[in-house]
Amino acid sequence: MNNGARKGGEAEAWQVVKSSPGLEDLWQLHYAVAGGKEHNVSDSYIANPEEHCAGKYLKLSAQSDGTFTVTNSRNDFSKTYPMSP
């Protein structure tokens, strides 16, 4: 989610995405200034938590067994997701 600190991420749009059935996690490239703390994910899931972009990225690695891992380049936080049934 997000293409910049001030592009997208409005509270209403964020809430629609966040409340989508089956959504396990939401990862953000940038902290959404328009959303404020209430409409952004935990800092671990945000690649660029400051308004001025540091050029950090989210990396998705897919495995042949259907699992995939998302890694935040800023803090090396990662999470592996199992294959969907």
C-alpha cells in the first residue's frame, strides 16, 4: 500500500482495505501522513516510516511449495505466509 507519504492511504480507503475479509496483514511502503497513527500499520510493516523517503523497500520471495515471505529492508523484519488451501 502507498506510493508515497502523501499519496494514498486516506483513512476511509485504509479502513476498507484493512477490514477486507481474509486479509492477514497489510504492508506499507510509506507511512501515510493522511491516515495518522490510527490508519497505518505497525511500524514493523512500514518500509519508510518517515515522511521523507529513505528508499527502503519491501521484498517478496516466493517458494516453489506455495509459501512466500515478505521482508522489510529497513529493519529486516520478515514474515512467512503459508500456501492458501
